[in-house]
Amino acid sequence: MDPTQALKSDVVPATASAYLDRHYWDQRFAQEEHYEWFKDYSHFRDLILQYIKPSSSVLEIGCGNSQLCEELYGDGITELTCIDLSPVAVEKMKERLSSKGYKEIQVLEADMLDLPFEDECFDVVIEKGTMDVLFVDSGDPWDPEPVTVSKVMAMLEGVHRVLKPDGIFISITFGQPHFRRRFFSAPTFTWSVECRTFGDGFHYFFYILKKGERSSDNIELTENIDVPSINLFHDELDNEDYLFRIQIGDM
Ligand SMILES: C[S@@+](CC[C@H](N)C(=O)[O-])C[C@H]1O[C@@H](n2cnc3c(N)ncnc32)[C@H](O)[C@@H]1O
């Protein structure tokens, strides 16, 4: 058997709710060195570089064992802080970055539902596949469980708080606009909301939320997108993780 396949089946949980459990992530990261959720940087590099300057201070939420921060660093964005709930992910990320000489990147154990940062301290906050974890037990995606709603709102309120007045939140996800709108466009937030897509066949969503740019005529999600109908049996899904398959099946 292909050793990669053996490792993959070892880390896929029995139920999707495991993704909400820190111990699941600890066990997974203890044995898995690198896994890139959705797509790697090369697929959205051109998009992301439109919104991040080399001088930007950037917070990545739920870094896992992704190479996103290294790729950003390679593109000259050096003021980077990564957080993850899993202490195993954090320790392994620290070791990896240190061994590669990326000593300026800060890596901290922290909960995205209770961000340990001062108000208005980051130019950009990025998450890739991390907010999706909060939706694994959400019930009806059109009417998520109250516990899901309160967690997602806690996360977004924290992100909004730590962003500078003109800061940008970038959310990379398979969560479609009709399921994200109620959260991103909640009245408490001052950000404008735009959605772009990337990927061949199945499209991933790249949301850009610009703090301080919401106006009365900009309260709806701007869907600058051309979303194809989803083929649940698209080949690409075979290479994705269980979280991804569960969510697509739920929609
Ligand atoms: C689906 S993975 C995405 C990892 C990475 N961003 C990527 O693109 O490959 C979700 C990550 O979020 C982390 N995570 C889960 N709940 C979290 C929380 N409450 N606060 C911070 N990180 C969390 C997990 O440990 C895991 O690393």
C-alpha cells in the first residue's frame, strides 16, 4: 500500500464531531507532518497577494501543519503570528520553522474563540479551513444549531476586534456564500464582504472582509463569483478530507 494512504486513513476520524475535539488534532499532528486543507498556496497566491503587503502584520488562525505561513514569508510577508488550539501542532510548527530558519514567525497555542491579543493589532487575519471546523456539528446548514451560531459569532467578533480599523479578514473555505452570509454580514461588524473563488472544477471560496468599509448600501455579501453546480462525485473530492466530504453531503 502507498505509505501516504496508510497515514491518511490513520488520521481520518470515525465521526466528523472529532474535528471539534482538541485531542483529535493532537493525535493527528503527532503522526502527520504536513497536510494542506483545500488547496495549497500556489492556487490562491495571486489572490492573497492583492490584499497583503510586505509591511502587513498577519495573524493566521488554526495553522495546523500547513505551509501557508512559510509561503507568505517567502513572498516577503515576515510579520507573521500563527495560532492553533493544538499544543502538538504548535510545538511541531515551531520546530519546523526554526529548522528552516524562519525565526521571526511567532507560533502560539491559542483558542480562536478567545483570541489573546490586544484590540486593533493586526493588518490581516487569515483562516483556511479553521472556521469550517465549527460547522461540523451544526445541524441544518440553513438554520445552524444555537451553539454553532454562538461559536462562529465569538470567533468573528474576536477577529473583528483584533483587526486594525482598516484591517482585512481573509477566510478560505468551501462554505458557500448563502451559508456564510448571516455570519459575515451580521450588524455588529463594520466590514464589507466580498467573495471570490479559486480552484478547477470544484470552486473554493475566498472571502475578503474589509473592516471599516461597510456602508448602508453594502450590507449584503457581494458575490463576485460564478459558482458552478457541485458535482458530489467529482474526482477531486476523493483527495479531500472527511470534514470536506461531510460538509458537501450536508448542503
Ligand atoms: C481543518 S484544519 C486547517 C489547518 C490549516 N489551516 C490548513 O489550511 O491546512 C483546522 C485547524 O484548526 C485548529 N483548530 C480547531 N479548533 C480551533 C480553535 N478553537 N482555535 C484555534 N485553532 C483551532 C486545528 O487544530 C487544526 O489545526
